[in-house]
Amino acid sequence: MKDFKSYSGEQPKDNSQTVSGGIGGAPAEVNNTVELAKILTKAMSGKSETQILHTIISEAERGKREGTLTNADLDNFYNALSPMLDGFKKRKLKEVIARLKSI
């Protein structure tokens, strides 16, 4: 995993980008989510759930302490990842995000 913020789905603030600039007329947010899913799948391939969770938490804690990770970034990460999770895992991720926000 490179760093937590690179997986948050945040795009540079550039007013020249259009919302409907996606592939096949799909909104850009949809394409960003698809790209995020591809990156996450590749980065996490072959790792156990415990290893993945530990990596996410470690990177997020480091980012919060360095001041490079905001609560908005955490919300973006949750919003991008949660649709891919079942109910239990989604609740667990929400708990982790809440804990990270308190750092």
C-alpha cells in the first residue's frame, strides 16, 4: 500500500474538470470508484483480512499524526469502500474510521 490518502478517491481541485467526463457518459465519480476498486484489489491481493485492516489502520494513524490525513479523507475512503462490504465488515470499518477520527 502506498499511502492511505492515495486510496481516498480525492481528486485535485481543478475547475476545468467536468462531472460528466466519465467513460461512456458515466459520471466521473463512478469511474473514479471503479479505478479505486481496481487499485485496492491489486494492492490487497493475497492478503488476509487481518493484514488488510492492519495496513489500513497503520497508514491512517501515520497520516493523522503527520497531519496529511483529514476526517474528510477518512469519510471519502469509507464512502468508496463501504459499498463493497457486507453488513458486519461495513460496521467494523465504520468503527475503525470513528477511532481514527479521534486521533
